[in-house]
Amino acid sequence: MTSSSPHTPARATTPLTAQRCSHQTGPALSDEQAAQLLEQLTAWTIEREGDAVVLTRTHSFPDFHRTMAFVNAVAWIAHEQDHHPDLLVAYSRCTVNWSTHSVGGLSINDFICAARVDALLA
């Protein structure tokens, strides 16, 4: 029997959008685990800047109103999941960056929330 920490993709049989975020401790996901979860998302990338690792995607919209509607929907997801991204907002685009500070990198929570953001645009 293998054991996994709560932020590993042990719940891989359950779609990410059906999972809920939980408090994360311990090491961040490995590169292999993150790559496996990334396959379940649309157009997200993993970026590294020094020691920082983020799951990121820039979304484009035709106008400011639609951009802000998207930002508000992401804010609701973040509130409901108690996991909050960094958002960079401009007139017709919004970049969403997920990371988990308590693990110093990426956790399952980042992928759960990214999948929920994907579902907004499906």
C-alpha cells in the first residue's frame, strides 16, 4: 500500500472540477506530478522564476466589462475554494497565476482551481 500526502494527485480518478481544495503542507508537487495534472487543463503553463513556480494562463476578452466579469467569477472560485491566485488585470485580458505558498510551489489546489477557471469558459 502506498501513501501519499494530501497535495499529490492521488485523487486522479476524480475530475479536477469535482475536487475541493484543502490545506496543504509538505513538499510541493514534483515536476512529474505537475506535468501529469497539467494535461487535464487547457492552455495553462508552468513557469519558473528563480525559486518561484506558478501555474499561469492569460485570458483575453473583447472588452473591459467581460474582463471584469471573468475576474469576479475567478474571485468567487477563489473564495469558495479558500485558495487565492495572483491576478494581473488589464482592459481586455487577465493573467491568472496559481501557486501554494504553504508548500513553496504547486499543489493539487492550484490545478483544481485552474480546472474550475477552465470550466467558466467552456
